[in-house]
Amino acid sequence: PAPAHNVAQDIPLVIAFEDEHLIVIDKPAGLVVHPAAGNYDGTLVNALLHHCAGSLSGIGGVERPGIVHRIDKDTSGLIVAAKTDRAHEGLAAQFKRHSIDRRYKAIVAGRPQPAAGTVDAALARSSANRQKMAIVEADRGKRAVTHYATLTTLRNATLVECRLETGRTHQVRVHMTSLGHPLLGDPVYGRAKAEHNAMLTRLGFKRQALHAARLGFTHPVTSEDLAFESEMPGDMQHLFTELAV
């Protein structure tokens, strides 16, 4: 059974910004954001409870204190959490308005044509597999919009930037796969070529090549415009170098 409340755990955090209202974390791949079935501790929430000594917004309830948005367990990069209810409400309103600047770097198979474009395709849980998301008719899912642009052409692969207009579960992964360019290493949506599989195995790269590289928003209390950037972590840098033309 799940515990009645989350425990504070001393898990190291890379902090990009912190004040009395909010905290921006550069999350490593492999760290789950909040407790759920199969991951009742060892999550970002447990780490924040320790670091913030209990001063987290209560709007997310006991399961998700301070959590305003999520990124997948095996996606690395920037995530903001709220310490106060006022900050939580202000950030949540910006997410709802789609005014938050969220940009991901992804290494995808092949070379997208055109080199830049927009995918506007609604997403919902797959009827065949509830663990997966799928593109559906607009009236059957939530609107999802991804703007992608080629950054670097690699060997049968491409480093792209994906700017999220909406932030649906697995959005970048499903949208890029729908173009025929799945993320390298993606265990759910990827259908990597044999040459990529051999390289990923050799490098020990076992996650989707996706990194939340930029997060920009208006501070919900001070109204200051804030923007943070994060370099790709070592495993993605290594993959990028191996694929360089």
C-alpha cells in the first residue's frame, strides 16, 4: 500500500534558481517527479521536502506538494516547483495560458523535412495500451502543439529544438514519431535503425534522448521575467558527439 504521506529524503539536487516563492531544478534523467505506483519514494518530491524543509505549496495535495508541471522520469532538464500557494496559482495560470517558454532538445532518427515546422495533433491515452499516448481526432483528445526546428544535422539523425505550445504527456515523443523521426533511445515510441541500436547499446544509452533545455516564465509574485537554460547532460552530449558528421 502507498504511504499516507511522503517522506523527506536527502537526495542531491542541482538548483538553477531559488527564492522564498519557488525553486527551479535541473532534474537528472532517472529521477521520478512525484510518488506513484511503483515509485513511492526516491522522487523529486521527496528531495524537495528535505531541501525546502516542508515549505512547499499544498495545492498539489499530499502526493504532489509544490508540483506545478512534470517531465518524464527519463527526460532530463528544467522543472519549476512552487513553495507557496500564491506562487503555485500564478505559475499554474501561466501554464494554462501557454505563456511559459519551454524548449526541449531532442536527438531524433533521420532528418526532418521540412527542417522546421509545427505539429498540431491532439493526444489521448492509447486505447490499445494505456501506458502510451496516441494521436487522436481533435474531439477525442487534448490539443497538443509542438514547434520543431533543426539545430544540427547528424549522421542519419538530427538534433532538434522542440518548443512546446502545450505540455501534454509524452508530447514531443509522440509528435516527432508521427513525423517518422522518433527520439533515439525511446523505449516506448522509438523504432530505431539497427545502426543506432548498436551505438546506443555500446554507449549504454537507455533513455529517450530528450532534455528540457530552456524554461522561461514571469515570476508569479515579483512579476520579473525569468529564463533559465540547461546544457545537455553528459550522456546526450556523448551521443551527439558520436553522431557528429
